[in-house]
Amino acid sequence: MKDAQQPSIGFTRREAMQIGLGTIFSTAVAAAGAPAAEAAERERLAISFWIWALWDTGPHGFFNDLELRITELVERGFNCIRIEGGAGITHDAAGKPRGELTFYPAVPGHAHFTRQMEHMTGGRVDLIERLIELCTVAKRHRVKVILSSWYYLHTFWFTDKSVTSELLGLPPEQRFIRFAQGLDRILEELKQRGLADTIIAAEIFNEVNGMDFSGGYGSQKKPVDVVHKFRNLHEEALEFLKTRHPDIRFALDTSTPSVNPESMPRNAQVWTFHSYYLWDVYEVFEQNLLARDVDLTDPASYAPIRRFLRRDLVPFQAILDSRKGRPPIEPGWYRRIWLYRNLEPNAMPELERLLQENLEKQIDQYKRKATDAVAHAVKLRDEVFPGIPLVLGEGVSYCADHRLRWEERCDAYWEVVEHAARAYREHGLWGAVARTNSGPEDPVWHEYPERLQRVNATFLGKKVS
């Protein structure tokens, strides 16, 4: 789309300087830290990760009964939900609600074994109406909501084709402000219904450092002018939202606590970082098979783990073909889905023992990894924007097969998770997830609710039973 077709944000950076708002940008670090004292006095946020709950509308959806799920959420010690809010999707470029839209399975016939993907089976949904319903129930239970957007990382995998074409076609330079405008419209809809106070914080994009158009994971090596260009665009979009909604904190979200400081918007009011300190446990199974240069059509490539795989392997090409005619996803995800799609159920007990033993023999190393990550985040926060609240938005491990249960059963796993939760409290984090897999669609929700209760109590400083 051409620039002229984009709705105005009210002022440009140059106009801001001319009318006196330039002081906002020039004193961004001081302004960002202003809410810190107030935030420190607020209740800590024990966060449950409900990424695509708004889309889960099938006949047996995990989130169909939001009253029940939020009641269970509180019982498990949570007081906050982090969710894809639908910015960019709920309204078109002119601000008109799109209404009910179609969504599709991301990798039809294959992705349903992957955790948090088994409920994304396709259907139709009005996202803004679902969000209103969620916030209505959340407010009744005194539960807060953090809004984010995974659009350019994951959500485009299953969105309506016309919306996907429109949003993927946006020039990179227009994406920050366009999604900020979309978030603004969602917040306005909630304000009209007296629900905006349910939103405790919001992010324009999840893992902004992981998106190619904004500098990507290699931003340390990008020319500084490119890094600064997108940082400035991020700052302008954040300032637009802060001006429109001074009662809500707007956050920077990153995939790790190790981020190029030159890419971090200096006017963020919260920094949400992720710490997948236990993901490496799965390397004994995943090997190097997720690397794009490994030929998955060659049996020699997966020979070391062949005993864990089905005899009648689903070909890798079948995974690729399932998205024919739709935008491709990041190559590593096709590979991960292929791997768990081909797990042999009868071999799972042996695999679970292998994974548990791998964790147990390195438990001290993983504890250090968790605490080193939060210490690094605190240090970088203090250097870049001192005083703003820190939140752990995702963490521990993720994306394995939901049929595997070793994580839920393993005492060593939860010993490390509780150790991390204690470190997050000691380092003064405002909010933290028990683990990314912490919602109603995950086996832990029903099978081991006491595990979640204990971790949340540890972080919140409550008595642990």
C-alpha cells in the first residue's frame, strides 16, 4: 500500500518536534522509568499464556467456556493472562471492524500433535467480540490481561486469506504504526464497554527482535542506521499509544534477555523478555534436524533417533504441501512439526526417560542458566531504561508433543521451574509465567494443577503448601 492510503496517527516525528512534543523523544529514558515506583507497589502478575484462545471456537474448544476457564485460572494461582489480541486483524486500515473472519489450520493434518496447536483446527470468529467476552469475565474475577501480537511470527499461519495478503503486503516501515493503530482501536472498543482497566499492559509486537523486518536476531550485525530506523519507528508508534492511552503501560517484548541495546525503544514502559532455559533438554531427541541444511528425505539424517519414529514415516514433503498456496512459515517450524508428527507412540516411554535423565544430570546447569538470564535482563534494563518494570512473558520449554508427559511428572523439572520463579521474585520482576505451556489446553492444567499453584505461590511470595 502507498503511504497516502494509511490513516494518520495525528502527528509525524517532525511535527512533534515543531509543536513541542519533541521533549518526549529526547527525554525518553526518564519518561519510561516514571511508572516504575507505582508499578512496584502493584500486585505481582502470575501470568498464564493463552496465546490463541480467542480463535479456539470449535465444538470441543478448550476455551469455549471462558467463565469456567478463568475460574480455574484463579484456582491455579494466576491473576493475569497474556494473549494475542488481534491488532491489525479486528479492524481494517480505515478503522472499520472486520467482523467475523475465517481462520484455517496452520499445517492441516499434521500440526495437531504440537503443544498449543492441537486446538487450532479452523473455523470462523469475530475476534473483537471474543476479546470483549474474555475481558468481561476477567474483570469479574479481577484478572488482568496483557495484549500482544504474534502476527508476523506466527498468527499469519492461519488468518483469513484477504487479511493475510493485506498485512503481509504492508511495507516494513508501516508495520509498527499500523499495528499500533489496530491496538488503539481495540482499546477504544474496550473503553466504550468499561473494560479497558482489565488491560494491564500491551505490546505492539511479540519478540520484536525476532522479526526480519525490524532488524531480526542478527541486529547486532545490521548497520546501525538500519537498527536505529526501526527503533525510531517503534518509538513513534509507542508514543502514539501512550498519548492515546496514558492509563495503560506499553511494553517492549523480546525473545531473549540478550538484546542489542541500539534496537530497544527508549520510551517503553515495560520490558517483557523470554527465557527458554530448558528448551535445550530436547536436543538429545531433536538433534540437528531443525537446521535448514539437513536433508529430511535422507534416512541417514535421522538414523540416530530412528527408534523413536514411526515405521511409516509421513514424508517431509507432505508437511510442506499442506500449506500449498499459502504463505510459507519459518523453515524450522515445518521440521519441528514433521518430527513430532512422526513420533511412535510405543517409543514414547523410552523417549521420556531419555529426556528426564538428560535434565536430571544437568539440573544445576539449568538452574544457573535460569538465574543468569534474569540477572542479565536486570543489568541491561538498568543500563537502557532504568526503573521500568520487567516481565517474563514466556519461558522454560515449549513446542514439544502434547502426548509426552515427562515434564508434568518430573520432580526435577519442577524443581528448576520453582528455582527460576524464586529468582524472578528476588530480582523484582513485576510479572512472570510459570511456563509457556500453562493454559487450559495443556495437560498440566488438569493433570497437575498443584504444580502450577506451587510455582505461582513461589513467585507471588505466598505460602507454598
